[in-house]
Amino acid sequence: MQTEKQPLFRDPEAALDARVDDLLGRLEPAEKTAQLRHDAPAVKRLGIPAYNWWNEALHGVARNGRATVFPQAIGLAASWNRALAHEVADAISTEARAKHHYAARRDSHQQYQGLTFWTPNINIFRDPRWGRGQETWGEDPHLTAEMALSFVRGLQGDDPNWLKTAACAKHFAVHSGPEADRHHFDACPPEKDFRETYLPAFERLVRAGVEAVMPAYNRTYGEPCAGSNRLLGDILRGEWDFQGHVVSDCWAIVDFHAHHKVTTNAEESAAMALKAGTDLNCGSVYCAALDDALALGLIEEADVDRALRRLLRTRFKLGLFDPADSSPHARIPITNVNCEAHRELALRAATDSLVLLKNKDSTLPFDDSLRSLLVIGPNAASIEPMLGNYFGLSAHVSTVVEGLMGRMPEGVKADYRLGTGLYEASRNDLDWAIGEAAGCDCVVAAMGLSPVLEGEEGDAILSPAKGDRDRIELPDCQVDLLRKIRDRIDRDSSGTRIIVLLFGGAAMAVPEIHEMADAVLQVWYPGERGGEAIASVLWGDAVPGGHLPVTVPRSTEVLPPYEDYGMAGRSYRFMKEADVLYPFGFGLGYTRVFYSDLQAPATHDPRQPLPLGLTLTNTGEREAREVAQVYLRPADSSSVKLAAFESLTIAPGEQRELRLFLDPRDLLTTEEDGQRHPLCGRFELIAAAAAPSIAARNLGAPAPITAIIDFCSEPE
């Protein structure tokens, strides 16, 4: 029974909307506007504590002390493993709950201690120069949607009424650099690319129930994204019926008047954002100007109520107004944070993210003949390339040197040399490392990028382009070191093998490295167990499980202008084959997999799921971690698109029959005006281990198999 000591909004048995309306009716206008800021203050007279909405969980609970650090998002994308993405996100939300309730019991409500996480970043990684591409799930809309959806479900849980944590799809909708221009840039892709490339992942997550959406800093088609009637009104809440809340990127609303120049002052900016549908302001404008906008008649109290109702629904669904410890999530012990099970998951995730790009004459894995080893390079003994950006802190970070030394058999002579700086090196005519490298059986060179060279504006402190890269080639000093080592090996005929580990969150144009190295392994930013994962793959305790979620171009020069948001010349779908060094979807293993017996109907109604079957056979003596991919290509076009994939493990000598279903959402075509309709006509179905290309075959990918299908819609 209702009592004065327990108002309706405090009753966890009451209906959600009734609780929201009860609390909303008890708040004064100034209290309401204050709750629309990311640092929502306490309402002491109602016993409501402060709540800070600003939290990050890109690849682990971030910026809040101890947490398990999983591989960066682009590395998880390289696993192509939906179940793994879900498992990682579930572990993250478990740690988030434990940390939140531990802090709340101590009346601590600081930034990064809440349960609303501004994750995942589902922008399309259209250009490798973008420093924040490491936060994404790659260049393909289908892969991005599938992996991010599994991640969101792991964060939010599977209870239809209650959230474990709240996820946020960002940055809606057209955003991928340049970082230096993001506060004033206007992204205007062709309508076909807008609908076909930039929107699908957002639509998929919204329709699946992601709790929040964050608009981008930039403008899209002339409107600031956080004040866009088309994005937030027509598409998000109109076409897609979004029921969650919208949060601005941090201080993005300031850009309306300060940089985009679409308003003249903070009051107008606040009104524009709120009326367009931005409910929560990360930043200062709502705090400073919303009350004045209300007083000036630029907004009405109903606008405030509408936004606050959406925000309160999220807080109620998280149980933030329920009695302490009433939720089972509230009883998750703090000992779950960076526990052994989560550390083992981080190791498995790192291993599955590693992409073997070259393996000449079975250089890897090492065998018993290895007697001497040199570890060299700027990323060999540093923790930064293990972490990426938006990371937590762990006492168990394993560098390359630590990982290799922890696994290396006794009796192998080993040493470590820096060899070169990350981005520049002092001239050293007497370099002992060159001679030592040529005298070893094997050199493991930890090269590539670091979060100090690529990342977000203001975060990548050594980037000359505010987080981006001007060029996608490896820094000259690193190439020069490897060239000296290769030349010395060839001169001495020493037979030393070179294994290059490429760290980084983006594609790197490394044709020289591919030629000089005996084996190349793309390791991304692999998380706290990265060094151990690398060691386990080098020694053959595990097989490399990753496939590229991006296309690797041959050079910067083949890229279209960075500021051009059209997809022409970008990604595996539109790039010239001659411009590709490593194709999208590519990744080698330690065995050979044979594709056969692609089964598909001769005709199909594209409004229905399309069943497919194929057989994969592991013809070798080692386990295979394969990613079977299905592409569609119109009979009159060379452009392909990913339509389905499955990650699976195949035992030595095993034959696996795989069944796949292509979703009708992936059997649509987009016209130049943005209109979408079901496929019609003759198409080629291609089952392969990489985006179909001559390059994939030349690099050692299994031969693809094909079938022809006619799509036709039956009259309704």
C-alpha cells in the first residue's frame, strides 16, 4: 500500500511509466532542467542522489581504475566472432555493476562510476587515416551491425524489463574524421551511400533495443547532428521508432554557435538541440542556458518533460531508484573485477583477434630448431600499444617481451633491443642491434603504431593531425631498421627469419614490410594479455584466429580525398583491386581449409530468409579457426557486398557442413536517391575466406566457391 514514506516512484513493483510520471510530477522546473545534464545533481528533498551519465566501456570499463582490458574494438572485430563479442561485453557489464554498487554503497557518484556507457562506436571506418577508427568494428555495415549487436546485448543483458547496463550507439550518423575539423565540418555523402553504408548499423541496433544514441559533433547535410530534425526526428524516432534517449557528444552543442554558426548564442543552441530530440547534454550548455531558453520562450516545459521522461525511463530500468541491493546485479561482488575468468577471456579474445597476413615457408609456428631469438622494436616493451584508447587499468598487462619470455623454452638464447623510436630515431651509425639480429635464428620485430600517434582529438598527443594520420605508411625509421636487418641477413646468408608484429588500430600500407618479412602478424591493440596471446600463436600453442575487418591499401596515394564522404574508391566494395595490399576478410591459419558444395536455391524471394549450405574441410594436421564469408555480386557488376559470415573451429581432417541464412535486410539494394527495395535479377553467391579477389588467392586464401541465384519478389 502506498505511504507517504514511499512515494510511487520508489515502489519497484509499480509500472515503469507510472513511476516515471510520479517522479516527474514531484520535480520543480529548475530541478527538471538540471537533470538534463550529464552530471545530474542530487535532489535531496526527494532523497535522489547525484548521477553522472558519462561512462566509457569500449573494450573494458574505462577510466575508473582497475578493470579487465580486452582487445580494442577493431581487434574484437577481427575475430568475426559474435559469441565472443557477447561474452566480452557480458564480462564488462559484470565488472561495471560490481564497481558501481561498490561505489554507491560509499555514497560515491563520480564520473565513470555509473551504469550508462557511451559504447559502442559503430561508425563505418571509411578511411584508414581516421585515428578513432580503432574504436569501430571496421569498414563493412553488415559486420559492424552483427558484431556491435552482440556487444550491446552483452552490455544490456537479456531481461525484457531491466537493464544490466545501458549501451549507446555512436556517433549518429555520418562521422569518421577528420578529427581536426569535426567541430565545424559538414558531411554530405551521396544519398545512396548515406542509406547503404552509414545508416544500416544504427538502424539494426535501434530496432534491437539499444538504450541510447549519441549524435556526432559534425553537421550532416547542413544540420548539426545533435540538432538535426532529419536525423533525430524523421529517421531515428520516425522511421525507426526509437524509444530510448539521445545524448549529445561532449560540448557538441557549444559548436552550434561557436563553430557551425547555425545559432547565435547558447540559449538558441540549447533550444535547437532539445526541440530536435537531444535529451541529455554532455557539456555545459543545458546547465548554463536551458533555464534562460525556457524563460525566453524558446522552449516550453513540455519539451523539458519529454526529454526528462526518456532519461528517467533509463534510470528506472537500471534500478537506480530501487532499494539498495534489491537487484541481483547489485549483489555482484567486487572480486569479479579483473578476476581470473575475465583475464582468461581477455587472453582468448586477444588470440582470436590476431591476423596472420604472411607465413612464408611455414615460418610460424616456431619449432624445436629455434636456438636464438632477438626481440626488437618500439612496441616490444611498452604497455601503450597493448591498451589502445578508452582503456581501464590492470595489474596484469603483458608486453611482447614479457609474453615471449614467459613462454620461451629454456635453452633458447634471447635478447631485447629497442632498435628504433616509434616515430623518429636518432642517427646511429654504429647499431649493435643489426649485427645481433643477423646472428639469430629469428627476429621478432614489434612495429607499427601506438595510441600516442592515432586516436581522438586531444588524446593522441604526438599526432600531427589531432589524432589522425597524414599518411598510412609505417614511419620511415621503422622501415629503415627492418631494411638494414634484411640487407645484413641477405649479405651474410644467415638464414635469419623476420617476424613482424604490426600494432595499430587501422590499416597500414606496408608493401616493403611484406616483402622483407618472412611472417607478418597484425596484432592491433590486443589488451592486457596481448603479449601472452602473441607468444601462444608464435609457438603454436594456439592458432591465429583473426580476419581483417578492413581493407589494407597499398599506399596513401590510392585513397580518395579524406574529406570526401562518398564511398567511391573506399572499402572492399569500391576500391580498385590493384590498390589493395591485403583484402578485407583475409587471414591465414596454420592449416589449409577447402570450401566445397555451395547449396542455394536457383530462385528466391528476397523478402524471405535465404538458406545456404556449404562444406568446409580442414585438410591439414592442425586446428583451423575459420571465418566463412558469403558475398553477393550482381551479374552485371564487379562490386560485392558481405551478406553473411560464421566463425567456426574445425579439427584436423574434419569436414564441417555449415548452414547459413541471409537476412532479408541484407537482400536489399539502394538506389541513387536513397530508396531501398528488395534485390531483383541474377546474382552470384560467393562463399570465401576473404573478399573475393586475385590478391586473396595470391596470398594463400582458399579458393572461393560460387552459385547463381535469381532474386524475384512474388506479387503480393
